[in-house]
Amino acid sequence: QVQLVESGGGLVQPGGSLRLSCLATKTIFRFNDMGWYRQALGKKRELVASITMDYITNYADFAKGRFTISRDNAKDTVYLQMNSLELEDTAVYYCNLDPPQRGMWGQGTQVTVSS
């Protein structure tokens, strides 16, 4: 059973930065497009950014210019560098394939932006 384990979340002040990591327990990254998603309290889960097997990236409008997605297939890891964080970025962040697979959602990692 493939599992995706997110890490790197935490409490940060507005304007701060965090780097999230997503590690797969099996070697799947190199054969799949990957995405970072987030779900804020009371809201639907939404795509933050995605990266293809060919390293082509795509970002939600709110993430453009602030977030950077990257992948290291040798380490089976996808990263999300988040800069200039805003209060509205507070959410649980998840990684999954792109498009997401229902059975592959992990626990996520909490990001809280607060002053």
C-alpha cells in the first residue's frame, strides 16, 4: 500500500516561510504527476500546485509568485516552498497524485499563519 507522508508544517508569522515535504513509501513519483493540496477549516480541498513527470509546474492563482513546487525522484519526495505566507494560507496541506487518488490521502501537515 502506497503511503504519502507530509511534513514541514508549523506555526509561522505573516510574511514567513515554510518548506513542506512529501515522501512516498514506494517508488511512484517518477511515474506520476504530483500535486500539493490544502483544506482550510470549513472549506473544500483545493489544488495548490502540481508538477509533472517532466517537471512542468502549475500553480493556483493564490500561489503564483509565492510558492514553488519541486520534486526529487531519486528521493521519492515532492517539496512545496512557501514564502510570503498570509493568514489565508492557514490550512492542512496534503500531497497526492495529480489528479488526486481517493485512497492516497495522507494525514497532511498543518500550516498556521498567525501573528
